[in-house]
Amino acid sequence: MGSITDNLKEGLKYPLYEPKKVGILGALYFIITFIVLGAGHIFFSSIKNIAPTAILENATAVSANSTTVLANNTIVANSTAISTSGSALSGNIFSMISPVSSAEAIILLIIALIISLFVTGYLFRVIEFTVDGKNTLPEFNEFLNMLISGIKVVIVGFVYSIIPSILGSVGLSLSSNPSGIISGIGFIILIIAIILGIILGLMEIMAINNMAANNGSLRSAFEFKNVCHLICSIGWIRFIGAIIFLILVGAILIFVVAVISIVLMLICSLAGEIGTYIGIVLMAILVVLVTSYLQIVTFRYYGALYNEAIKK
């Protein structure tokens, strides 16, 4: 695995040549996280504000029906009324959520999705640069092309994952069946879904590479015969080993960053409440920077695997 190791070493150095661009990507990740958290805050704050009223109203209805049960001693008939009133609680809560709050949360999530597509398009451009033999990081420009590239990558991921996802859902559903035979069939289907998901996941990586090598042609990502040929050129075992190697190195880096973050938080917390807030901010900055760094390394490595395949 000498060349694969060399590719990863080069990939780990690659983002460090232009830290400013890594910082820009990290800022985008921070904005996405901030927007998603903001949408969640708006939505759950709306529920929190209306929940007490809804609970009191429905508790009164349940109490009234409970009194009827005790008075008439008709448990079966009135328990239905209690159940109806109780189940209405959750329905009333969500029906009372302000349409304005829901709209604000949805708009924020859409904005986060669009920015995520730009980020994905940029990472796709990293593969394009790698395949073209360029040793610089892509510029943050031609935003429409970045958006389109991001959408294409999402489409490829969806197509390659749809069959394993369906099989997995069927398997989970059947495996929970009381019947031992049906449950066993569901378990087998679930195992097949996992294996198929791994195989198609590996193919997806090379499919995106193939799309990048063919000027972003979406059709190239679904040339299954060519995609399999590229993986076979490297060797399935070697290709799987390369991905596992990448995951292990990434996991080690994440562990180191987690330890550093915890130590940083503990040190900052000694300064009191203000220090704790400073520690949280510093930890957030560290996390998004490392995330952007690892993403660039990963997509650079994917492109390098494609280059290895076409050399065979």
C-alpha cells in the first residue's frame, strides 16, 4: 500500500498550503451549523411557548372524561374518550405552532441546505483539481457551477443509496415481526442491505471521481461498468483497504482534537463563566477548522485513488 500511503501523506499536507481557503470552508461549516441550530431554536421555542396552554386545556378534558368513568362505571366506553382527549394533546400542540415560526425555521433550513450544496460543490472541485494534476486548492468562485456540482453529487449519493435504504427499511420492518420465520427473513434482508450498501458506497466514491474526470457529466457517474473497471484496476481489496486506512487516520485526528478541546475547555473554565464561554467559542472554531481540513483531505485522497486507477 505504498502509493496509497504516499497519497494520504500528500493529502494531509495539501490543505496546509493555503490555510486561508481552509478557513473559508470552516466558516461556511460554522454558518451552516449556526443556521440549523437557529432553526431548531425557533421551532422548539414555539412549542415551548404554547405547550403549557395546550397541556392545561387537554388535562381538563381528560379529567372530565375520567370523572364520567368513575360516575357511570363504564370503563370501556369512556376510556376511548380519555384516549381521544389524551392523543389530541400532541395534535393540538403542533396545530397551535405559529405558522410564522414554522416558516422562519423552514427558510433557515433551506438557506443551510443551499450553503451545504455550495460546500459540496467546492469539495467536488477539489477532486477535479486532483484529477487534473493541480496542486493548489480551488478558488471560491463560479458559485453557480459550485451549486450545480453540489446538486449532482447529492443526486449520485441518492441514487447509489436508494436500493440499500429500501432493503434496509424492509428488513427492519420484517425483523420486528413476532413470527420467527418472517423475523429471520427480515434479518437476512437487513444483512444483504448492509453488504450492498457498502459495495455501492465504494462504487459511489469512484463514480463521483469519474464524474469529475469527465467535466462533471452526471451520466459518467452511472457508467457502472466503467466504475467497476476503475475499482478493479486498483483491486477491490486494496481499494477497501485504502478507504479503511483513510477512516482510521481521520478517527485518530478527531480523537486528538477531541482531547485538545476537552483540555482547552477545562483550562478556560478556570476563569469562571466568561472563560467557559471563551472555551466554547475556541472549541467550536477548532472543530469547524478540523472538519473542513479533513473534508479537503478526504476528497483529495479520492481523486488520488482515481489517478491510481487510470495508471493501471
